[in-house]
Amino acid sequence: MKHFLLTLSAVLAFVCAQSAAQTVSGIVFVDKNQNGVYDASDKGLPDIPVSNGKDLVLTNKKGLYVLTAIPGSSVFPILPSGYLFSGSKGTIQNTRFSFQQPLDSVPPKRTIDFALTTVTENTTFRMAAIGDVQVDNEQEINYTDQTLFPDLMSRKDLAFCLFLGDLVNDKPELLPTVKDMLSQLPSPSWTVFGNHDRKTRSVQPAGQPYNQLLGSTSYAFNYGGVHFLILNNIPDQGKAGYEGLFSDDQLTFAANDLALVPENSRIVVAMHVPLSYTGNKDRLLSLLKGRHHVLILSAHLHTVERLFLNGPDGIVPELVAGATCGSWWTGERDASGNPSGLMQCGSPRNYFLLDFNKDTYRLHFKAIGLDPSIQMDIWVSGQDTLDTHVEAFTGIRPNTVIATIFAGSDSTAVFMQVDGQRPVRMEQVQIVSPNVSRISALSREKVYPTLYSHRAALRKRPSPHCWKAILPPGMTPGIHTIKITATDHFGFETSQDRLVLMK
């Protein structure tokens, strides 16, 4: 009987949802005078995909479309390269999607027009991939205002920013403030839905506050010849728990979207929970069959990781972009009162820059508030007297060099060069990053946290990007130069120098 009641309930919910469907129609047009209204002088755009987050239709030769949408979903066009929403340069693009209000507040038929404007886009462009801002209160908003946003607002080289979820920390009431912050940036932004952007333990859909304020949790757009597919892999469970999973609707939307993308196009798929940890990832990977230029972007882990999935046509790289809040806004405060937030992998708080050039891309780690040249931490045993108080360093051979390369991966080749001599290959090792070991040791000794700081959220967990080598024997006393170079075949190359004193 219980099974029958559950089945009947599901059927009734399905029938009610279908009966509540609204017919939505309108025009997608070039807004010549930027007033947001379709005028007689404006021109409709043909063959523009318009979606409800599952189904997809194309505008006719006059730019007109008709589709159905269930209340609570969003309706949006998939912008072609060379277009943004009218009057929206420098603002959050997906806020221009139309959110469908509950059935009793709107008629069963609705007209929604989409005003676009033409922009100059190059096939060579730079974007920022930004993970987990995750503010919990006004204090953490202030941390963000003092660190991440000055960094982003000073940049004149970004085509757009892509925020990879968890804008807030289970506080959807803070989303309007974060939206205002993003709207101050000099370049357009797009956002991804994260598990902490939800309103949990609610009779309403958990994603409704995000949906109403920021638009659909799944969508797509094109920029500079690259197709960006944004997916929600956090199904609505109506409670605090979650899992990385794509709903059937998400996968239907992805299939419908990809069917319109030329086979040789560069495709970037973005989501919050890493695809590598998504339960039904193989269903999405199967939709990418025949695609040889795919990059996955995600966040969620509060570490930087570069993962590689086995796709139907070979390796599919995934960049887990780290967190701009680091280890949840914890750690010692600096002179401006902002916490270190050092992440478990040994990387500082960060975002990534991605440079696209037709079929190729390059990725660059950017530590927030630090010079762009800072790409790694180079530790040399015996150089710092403080290290004598760190148990993890006891027994390490003298003159050992450990490089924590913030964007390194299992596919990265790392070489050490001393004083311009022949480079030697470094060995990747599974150890806790030295900078994490140091902070953890000082926390155990009650040196940290100091007054008004929060204990760093760090554990004895190995970093995925540490490499080790030994300095050559017989080095003369005095100053010597160490150069570390790292490179791989997945868009990453960097180098950094450090001086070392030999006694």
C-alpha cells in the first residue's frame, strides 16, 4: 500500500506539473536604441535557440519563438557569439533570463521578449574562473570586498567572469548583496548554482531564491567561438543533504543544446560539484562523444585540483578551480584584517585565468592579492629556523627542495635547475604541503590562532601537487639560484625562481 501511495503521489505531481505548463512566446531581437523594448526599427534574430532548461526551440526568420514552460522554470535564449543582453555590459548576464512565477499569479499565456546588443568578440580572449566566494555574514562580505573584488575590478583584460557556485554559505538572503557586488565589475559575469546557494528545509524548491534572482541553474552561451554549457548537478532534494548528480531534465537540455553545436567546436562545460565526483557523469560524457575539444570547469572542493576523466574519445580534462574564500575564511589575519584562508592543497586563495585561442587554451593560477608570478611555494629544508619546531620536517634529508605547484597535476612534468646547470626532473610525492604542515604544527602548539583569528581549517592530508628533489652535492657556500619549471599538455606552463643560502 505504501508503494502504491508513493506511485500515485508521483503520478499526481506529474499531471499537475503538466497542467500548469504555460505557453511562452516572444521575439529575440537586436535592440538598436538600447531601450530594452522591441520597436519597429529593431530586427528579429533568426535561428536563435530558446530554452526552458529542458526543451529547446529555434526562432523563426523574424526572431519569433513559442514554447511551453512549467512555473518555477526560467526561459532564456542561448546567446550566439557577438551578442550580449541589451544594456547589460558589466552586469550578470543570466539575470536577464525570465523566471516563471507561480501559476496563480500569471495568465496561462505569456509574452517574453529578449533584447540583445552586438559586441566585438575575438577568438582570442581571456576569462576568469572563480570558485566558492561562500560568504556567510557581513564580515565575510567585507573580506571579499577587500581582497577578491579589488583584484577583479583592476583587471581590464577579462572578456567575462564565470563564478562557479557557492556565492553564499546557506544564506540565500545574502544573494542580493552578492549580486550587487558582481554588478560593479568592469566585465560581464555569469554564475553557476552551488549547493550552498540553496534554501534548504523549505516547502519551496531549494533553488528558487537563486532562480528568481539570478536566472536558470542550467543554460548555455557562446563567446568568441567557444560554446559554454552550464549545468546544475545538485538535484533539489528539499533538505540540507545533496549529492553530485544530473537530473534527467539537465541531461535532456545538454543533449538538445549540444545537438546544435558544430562537432569541431571548443566546448567548456561548467558545474559546481566536480564532474569527477558526479554520480552519473558517464551519461554526460556519452553526450560528448565525437567532441575532441572539451574542458570541464568546477569548484566545490576548496582545493585546486586538475583531474582527468576517461571520455568516449579519450581523456577529458577537468579544472577544479579552488576557492576565493580559501579554507572558509579561516586562518591568521593579515595587516588589513583579512584571513589567510590557505587551502589544504597548499594553495593560497585564488581564481584562474583562461586564455582561449580558437582550438587551444592556456590556464594561469592567480593568487588573490599576490603578484601574478607567484605560482608555487618552494621550500628548502634547513633554511628557516622555525622549521625545527615542525614535527613533519624531522627526518627530511638536508638540502631537500619541495615545490608545491599550485596548478600542477599528475600530468605535469617538473624540473629543477640550479645556477643555470642542466635541469633535473623532480619526483611527485604524496605529502602534506610544507606550508600546511607549518601552520598545522603551530596550531597544535597553540601559537595559532592568535587573538581575533580563527583556527585554520587544515588537516594532515597530502597535497596533489608537491614535487621533491635534492640540491646537488658540493655546492659552494653563498647564494645560489633555484629555478623550478612545470609544464604539461593540458594548457599549463609556468616557472619560478628562488634564492637559497648554502653554508
